[in-house]
Amino acid sequence: MSNSFELCVGPIHPALKEPIKLDFTVEGERVKGVSFSLGQVHRAIEWAATKRNPIQVLYMAERICGICNMCHPMAFSMAVENAANIEVPERAEYIRTINVELERIHSHILWAGVAAHELGFDSVMHYTWRVREKVLDIIEYLNGNRITKGILMVGGVRRDIQEKDYGKVREALDYYKELYAKLEGIMLNDASVRARTKDIGILTKKNALELCAVGPTARASGVKKDVRVDWPYAAYPDLDIKPVLPETAGFKATGDTYTRIIVRLLEIKQSIDLIEQCLDKMKPGPILAEPVLQKLLVQLKNVQGEGVAFQEAPRGELIHYIKMTGQESPYAWKVRAPTYANLPPLVPMLSECEIADIPIIVASIDPCMSCTNRAIITDKGNSVLSMDDLRELSIRKTLAMQKEASK
């Protein structure tokens, strides 16, 4: 007689902040088999882009992810710039870099709060989410908004960072420098956090390479991979930057949940340093390749070609692909978010873990289903299903399920 049973977590579950379906085979409290299912978020955003011009798509890209709302439009802009042979002014590259590094600080601090919540330490969650307000305040000060900033433009940025603003930025960075030791103490030195994360959810270097893990998830396993270093873009070629590994702080790269905490904390410190380097090195100059919007739109309308851009988002390698065929709208737009690459590594990470560890292990890759599930198109003949069609199909499906259940 088998002692195993099936356990389903999600797509709606208190331990999951976004919809993903995880199916486990469990013996007692030990996980023996893992599979996952995507597709619970239907957005059709890539298809919708083929009905808009690239400038309009830019603001759609910003809404792929609320946390990475600078990385996505920047990667999209870079892909279009590659296809159109547009050279971005140097100052704009520095402003882009400052903003994406501020976004990284925000993302990692927010993640620390989510991780604490999954461990049952809501007091730590509230503390980390309180201190992240400072970085949101400086983002709003520089861009006019905390989340969807709307400052990216194909060929540069729409808003400069004035020299008079440098002091405010440095003040925020000093705030996090002073705070860092406390964050490190809470997340790395607390006995309960260590007990719940050390040797839990291990992803070996071999598995990380074979399953193509990216970002902090890969680096925590000792994989020296970072797009900012391997394929430098924006201002990164001018900056002193190395991939952050656990060894940077004297820890062994075991690839467990604890080392993934270490890498993200170290990256907060690294982002502070990178922003300071940008402020020191940034020179005066234009911030747009083409400041007249109408001219830019005409230029983009005549583009025929493909462009691809790689970027190191907070969660890892982000890829945007664009194809232009001399029309007003893109022929195709494809996004591969880092979570898509980090989901297969969840299988070895969750294998042999205990049921109580599932939430923190899943959270340790900082998953974003909204980024991953972008588009679904169902054809009916030669046309896309309308809202009425979908409603009719839903009613039929519900009636069929009720009929089956009543037997």
C-alpha cells in the first residue's frame, strides 16, 4: 500500500501572491514529486502591441510588472533602438542606469518583506516595507511617480536628473547605508530565519547551469552570470561592477534559500555603489536622440528589421524581441521574463523538502507570474474570440461541469 498522496497548492492559495498551480506527490511531510502549471493570467499584451505604435507599446511594457516597471520599458526601448539603429545619448544611459538600480533596491527590499511573511515574521515584513518607502520617495522625486514613471522614451529619457537633485539622491543612499547592518542582522543573523532557510530548497550549481537559472537564483548557486557584466549596456561599461556571489561576503555558494537572501542583500549594497558611481561620472548633455515626437514616430514607422535586448532585471535576465516591417505597429513583440527561466529550477529545489517549507522556497526565486503569463490568443476561425464568445463558452463549460457533478 502506497503511503504517498497528492497535494495541490494554488493557483489560489494563502502562500502564493500570484497564481501558479503547484502539484506535489507527498509521503508524510516530505515532498517526493513536483510539477507546476502556468497560464492562470491571460493578458494578451503582446498581441495588443501589434495594434499600436512603438511609443504606445512603451507604456504597455511598463505595465508588464509593477516591480520591474523600469526594466521592461527600458528593454523594449533598447530592442527598438537596435532595430532602428538609434544611438542613445550618454547622459540618458546614465539616467536609465540610476533608475533601474533604484528599482533593484526597491525590489529586493520588498522581496525581503515577502520572504519574512512566508516565514511567519510579519513584524519583519512591516519593518522592511516601511524602510522601502525611502527609495519610493526618491523615485517619485526624480520621476514624478512612485511606480509607473513614464520617463522612458525610445532614444533616451523624458526627464533629466538635475545637479541640484544629486544631494537628495545621496541622502537616500546614505539612509540605506546606515540601515544595511540592521537589515543584515534581521535577515542573516536571526536564529529563526537561519533555521528556516539554511540547507532548505537547495539548487546545486550543476542544476542551476543545466536548468538555465538566472539572476540571484543562479548566483546563489555559484553561477557567475550577470547581463550587466557579460553583455554590458546603458552606463554599465563605464562602471566598476562584478557579479554578486555568496563568496563576496565570505559565504559558501550552497544554493539554498539562505544564500539567495545573502545575494539579494549584497545587491542592495552594490546598487548603492553603482548609483554613486553614476552621479560622479555623469556628464552634461542631451537626454533624447530625437526630441521631436512626430519625427521619431515617422522614423520608427519606416524601420524594417529586428531588435533584441538583454537586461539584468532584479529577478534576472530579461529579454525583449521586436520585429518591425515598415508599418506603424510592430509585426511582433516577444518578452521572456526571468521567472520563466527560474521556474524549472523549482523542481529540484522543492524535491525532498517538507510541506511547511514550500512557501519560502517558492518565494526565494521571487516569482512574478504577471511577467511570465503575458499572452494567450484563442482562434475561432480566422478571428480572435470576442468577450461575448468567451462568456458563452464559460457558461457552456459551467453547465457541463454541473451536469457531470450531478450524476
